[in-house]
Amino acid sequence: MTQNAAPALEAFIARSAGQGAVLAETGLPTRRVEAWRYTPLRSIADTAWQKAAPLTTETVTALLARLVLPETGARVVYGNGQLMDALSALPEAVRQALENVSPLKGLFSATLNTALGERGLDICVPAGTDAGLLTLVSLSDGQDVSTHLQHRIVLEDGASLTLYDVSAGEGRYIANPRFDIVVGKGATLRHVKVQRESLTGTHLAIVSADVAERGEYDSFTLNQGSSLARHEAVVTLGAPHAMAHVNGVQIVDGQRLNDLTSMIHHAAPDGSSRQTVKTVLSDAGQGVFQGKILVDRVAQKTDGYQMNQALLLSERAQINSKPELEIYADDVKCSHGATVGALDDEQLFYLRSRGIPEAEARDILVRAFLIDALDLVADEGLRDLLLRSMTS
Amino acid sequence: MSDFLKIQGLQARIDADGTPKDILKGLDLEVPKGEIHAIMGPNGSGKSTLSYVLAGRDDYEVTGGSATFKGQDLLALEPEERAALGLFLAFQSPVELPGVNNANFLRTAVNAVRRARGEAELDAVAFLKAVRAETKHLSMSDDMLKRAVNVGFSGGEKKRNEVLQMRLLQPSFAILDETDSGLDIDALRIVAEGVNSLRSPDFSALVITHHQRLLDYIVPDRVHVMAHGRIIHSGGPDIAKTLEKQGYTQFLEAAA
């Protein structure tokens, strides 16, 4: 059976309202599709994924209790793609978004979300307003079900917002969220994401962020759960002096696969982008990093930096790393680097010779490997939450 | 009570690019409780290997002989168990640990050892008090506690940090591997004072050195001459002076 005749695709087409043709044409990407070469979707192809049933407040409350979440700020909770009104409140400063956001073409996670989309956050932070911290919790619970939340977040000029974005759940499901983000002039969105889906879940997230002049999209993604997870970010720096941070940590064990894919598009002069991604792999875990930086001819004086590093704790673990720089401007500063390594025996021996048991010594070195990526989360409180979440 | 540290016929080798290379070839050595011994020997005699084998580094393969410490089979223990039992190795080249905060490292080590010895762990306040007392004694800045372990430390600072660890972990037997490390006088003094300050009937040390200089500061009870993976001569502290004047030749010839 080809993946185009797969039960998954048929079920998606049947559920989609008027988008069946697009889905049928796209099909489920096979490994022959370059963007999905290292992240095969075979594991989802044979299931006829159904729309997830609404969750009770009790179920959602029980799932929430397992998570490490901020205790301050506003919180919005979705259960199986539906807003949990009783558990949700938006920050006072935000209002409904009205802007239309352009759809992404040619990216499977986006196509699937467009076809099956469920209304998610739809917010606008007014000009010059700091909306503080908003925690977004997306929970899934079910067997062979899928959710496809569509979030729109617009920051007007000079606005700011910190979004703590947590995905988790129980059972076998696909969570396929999409974020359409607009960062206005001089506005700042800090997007800290924690992906801790069920170990039998699949997570296919797509973020599209357009950043205006002197605006900043500052993101950090912790990819730690799911049987298969891809977090994909497409950031466009479309006006001068725009800035993007697309950082992340992936922690992969068992037979799981976590993938961080990004495209940072410098489409205007004087932009800067920073990316540090660290992946720790144990057992037969697989990690994928695909990081493209595209610098248009007009994007002179672009300042780009990309570093991705993997730590292999097992001989069966695997990392596929694909940095890609495509530069058409001639006056730019772009550097990138990639390393793959194991724990250093000398460092391990040094710690153990001081009485520190081997397992604890390994933990210390793994954390040391991750620390310079984690330190890029400027907010100390959120950094602590991330650390606690990582070890919970 | 002579069974403090006892090494008999110890043989060890290392894998050198696929071919095993014998380094220790039947080494005998005893260090009684409360004594400080020195090992001197030319380059390549196996001095550093001895220190690593005793501390438990697993890239050396022990192929024969035995080493007991306080009556226990030292070679059967994990490195952390040896540390808990009271053995401490001051590294010739202390390892840098980027991303590991020095104060956190020290506290983790102290509490791991205390836990293993059945003592109560130190809380943050008690630890800070203990460490401050030591850093003051060693003229170390607080800044060194905030930095990553040994990263960007000068040679002297690394030695101070080793001595700080030694004093905090309170070993009953310390091995100081100073071979060929080109220590300046300041660093020598730091190490020497660190050892001398611990001198007591319950503390022993094995000072491994290439130079007689260090032994001006730490006066050993006994000196052993090591060559070709064995102890070839043992005697009083005067041997060090003889070596300084006449070199190793006479000992090597006598042993041949």
C-alpha cells in the first residue's frame, strides 16, 4: 500500500471541509520528500484518525495536575481541541485578532492543519501594551484521534507577550497545532514551548512568524515527549532590524524520534537571527535537526548564527543534522557549526573520583551540555520551570 | 596495623592504538597509616598510571597483583566507592567541566561522600560556611566558586581548587600526582601546604613527583624510586637529595 492510499489520509480527507483535494494531492509525505527524509510518517499512516471527543473538566484537571506550570499570569486550556472555558482566562490586555494571516503552502503540517483546523487562540496585543505571561496548555486524551488547533497571535507595534506553550496528553493521538504569529514594529514575543506529549502520541507543530521592523520573535522549544514529534518554525524577518531566536533542546530516549526543523528567512536588511539547538539522545532515540537560513539579496548586513550540537549517550542512538545556509546577499555575517559527541570519559572519571556516583555524574554532564541553550531563556522563572519540567 | 595501603605485584596495561602496552610490571608498595611517602622516577616509569589505577580509571587494565586499602580490595571498587572509603587523587591536570558550577560541584561531591560514609548531608548554608572557611585559608576568591569547574583557571588556581576539594572531602589517603607538571613555586607551596595541613596520625599521602623541589616543602617519611613499572629502591628522605645530585642512573644500574 502506498501512503497515498493510507487509511490515515482517507480519514483526514473525509473529515476535511472542502480541503480534501489539497490533501489528496499532497498525500502523506514519504521519505522521498526531502523535508521528511529523516522523519518518516509511517507510524501514523495505517490509522484512520478520528476527531477527538470533548474532554470533561475532571479529565483535564487530572492531566493538568501532572504538569509543571507557571503559577502566575493568565492561562488558557484546550482539551482535545476545545477551549475549556471554566479553566481559561485571557490576559486582560488582549482582544480578538482581526488581521488575516497568510496561509503557508507546501508544508505538510500546515496543510493538514488547514484542512482540519479547529479554532484556537485568536488574540491581539494592542500597540504599546505588555500583556505579561500567558500559559497555553493543549491537552489530548484518546485513542486514534487527532486535534488541529489553529492559533493566531498578533502583536501590534511596541506590544509584548510571553507565551508559555505546553502540549501534553494521554493515549495515542496526533496533536497538530499551528501558530500564525505577527510581531509588529518594535514588538517582542517570547515563545517558550514545552512538548511533553504522551509517549505514544505524535506531535506535528507548525509555527509561522512574521517579524516587522525592530520586532523580535524569541523562541525556545523543549522537545521531550511523543513517539514522533516535529516542531517546525518558519520565521520571516521582513523589515529592517528584525530579530529571531529559534533555540531548543531535545531529549530523546526509548525508540522515539524528535525533530526540530526551522527556516529563518532574512528578507530585509540589518536583521539578525540566533539559533542554538542541543539534542541529547539515549537508548535507540533518534534526533533530527534541520535548520535553514535563507538570506535574500536585499538582506544586506544580515547577522546570522546557528549552532547545533548532539550528545549521544548510547551506541544505538542516532542524530540526523542538516544545517543549510542559502545566502544571496554579499555583505552578511553568517556562521554556523555542528558537533556530535559522547560524554567525555575524563570528565566522568573526574566527577566519580570525587565520590559522585556514576548516574549522578552523567546527569551533571548532560545538564552542563544543555545549559548554554537553556540559559538563552532570559526569564529566570521560566528557565526554572523548564528545568523542573525536564526532570519531571 | 600495617594494612593501610598495600600493593603487591601489581601489573597493569593500557590499550595503545589497538596493542596492549604493559606499564606496571609487578609493583610492590606499602604506605602505613599516618605516613607520607614519595615516589620519584624518570619519565615513562609508570608513576601516573599507578595513580590512575589506584583511583579507578577504567582505561587501564589490571592484569595481575593486588591492591588493598583499609583491608578492602581496592581494585574491585568503583571510583566513587574508593573516594567514599577515603582515597583522593589530586590530578596532575585537573579536568575542566564547562557548564558545571564549581560551588555546586563541590557541594555535590561533599554530600555524595558524606552520604556514602553515613554522615548527614550539608545544607546550602552549612556548606557555604564550610567552603568559605577553606577558600579564605587558601586565599581563593569567591569568584572561583561561581565559575565553571577549572574553566579558565590559571595553573595555580587549578591546584588551589584541587587542594580545596581535598580539604573538603577529608580523605585518609591522598595521592598527589605532580609528575612533570612544571609547577611554579607558588603552586608547589599551595600543594605542599594543603598536604601538610592534613598531616595527622590518621592521614597518609603518596606524593608522586619528578622533582626533588616539592619534597623540600613536603618532607616524606619514605621515598621510593620507580622505573620500568616497578619500585626499584626505597629509603629515607635522603634519597631525594641523592637523586637530585646524581640522577637515576645508579638506581637503574643497581636494579638491572
